[in-house]
Amino acid sequence: MCGRFNIVPDASALIDAFDVLINTLDDYQAPQLNIPPTSPVPIVSSKEGVRSLSAAHWGLIPPWATDTKSAFRMINARAETIAEKASFRVPIVKSRCIVPASGWYEWRKEGDIKQPYYFQTGEILAFAAISVWNKPLSLLSCSILTTQASASAAQVHHRMPVLLGAQNYAQWLDPAGTYTDIKGLLKPYAGNDLSIIKVTTRVNNARYKGHDCIEAI
DNA sequence: CCAGACGTTGTT
DNA sequence: GTCTGG
DNA sequence: CCAGACGTTGTT
DNA sequence: GTCTGG
């Protein structure tokens, strides 16, 4: 799955990486080394061919919800069933977006401890995501798609976020695309450059933001 | 037509 | 918002 | 995702 | 056990 991630680059680097024209992020401070669910996260979206960078609450809040309590269950959306779920089937067609990241964390229970591992490629990553505007709360929220882990990632955990290649950003973000058009993008990462390192259990506490969150131990 | 229900993943 | 039931 | 908090009445 | 906060 993807229940914690990070973003190292600053806003201008994200704008460059995703060809963003409109930036509505305020108080974004880089790096964000330990981002938990329910945080505001940057998302890239596209409207009439113009890409925007904006903030969204991580954890999808359906249009009909009147509070944010449901969000913690919807931090991820399974790619395999996304087209069938009541909360997801509209946004997967109408409001796809990208959550930029440098890497993400997964945990594995080793004896009595919850051991975190950090996953990255060294490049800026694009998590496939969907967003929803909730009118009662005036809140934009998002959910990160997950899929089966690639062989190397599966050593730690059997699910992973869907990563988009730069050549597919435009297709993914195009609001005119149908589900059939984009479902081929929802595959486990096929690259051979995924690095997985064991990191300090200090990462477990979401308050901890030290630089060793991304250093091997 | 209106009323009323409807969220989800991953873990063990 | 969207679907189902009445 | 993980960590950490979470108790209540009645009486003075 | 369950909910909230980060």
C-alpha cells in the first residue's frame, strides 16, 4: 500500500518536473520527509490542457460526506477494483491527478518491531491518484492508487503505489480520457531502478521529520 | 417524481 | 454525486 | 501508515 | 478496542 511518503524537491522543482502553469500551493515547505494520511499534499491536475499544482487532503472524502471521518479509510484506492467502487468510479474518469513524491515507506513486522523501509528511484515520482471536491466542506481531497507490488518491492510488502512514467502524464491527466484509455497505465512498476533501504524506526512516528528518514541504517 | 442509502484498504 | 427503491 | 490517548460521577 | 492526531 502507500500509507506514508515524502517529497524532497521544492515547489519550483515540482513545477518544472510536471510542466505546471498555475501554482496555488501556499505554505509548502520542502522537504517533507514524513507525510502521513490526512495531511494536505500537493497534486498536479489538468484542465483544458493547463496543469495546476494545488493542495488536497490525503484521504478521499466523497461528495456527499459532511465530515472528514471517512477519509482515513480511503487514503488508497485499489487499481483492480477502482471502476466499480461507489466513491471512486466517478473520479477515476473525471478527476485523475498526480501526487508528486520522492519515495514512500512500507513497514514489515520483524520480531516485535515495525521496521520501515524506504522506496525510491532517485527521480521525482508520480503517484497515480484521483481527487474529489466536497462542497459541504469546501475541501479538495485525494486518494493514491495502489496495485500489486513488483517482485523486488514484494520482499517488504505486497502492495505498492501506481507509478506513472513521464511519457504517460499527459494521458493520465487528460480529463477526456475514458477508463478504457487509462486502465493500461495501472500496472506495477516495471523499472529495474527501484531502491529499497531499511531506515530508522524513528520514521514510525509521523512527527519525526529528521533527514535520517531517508538514510539507510 | 422524491427519499434514502451509499464510503475502503490492508492487516491478522 | 449517483443509484436504487417505491 | 503508526503512535498515543482514551476514564466519570457525585460531592464539596 | 477504537478513535484522533500527525
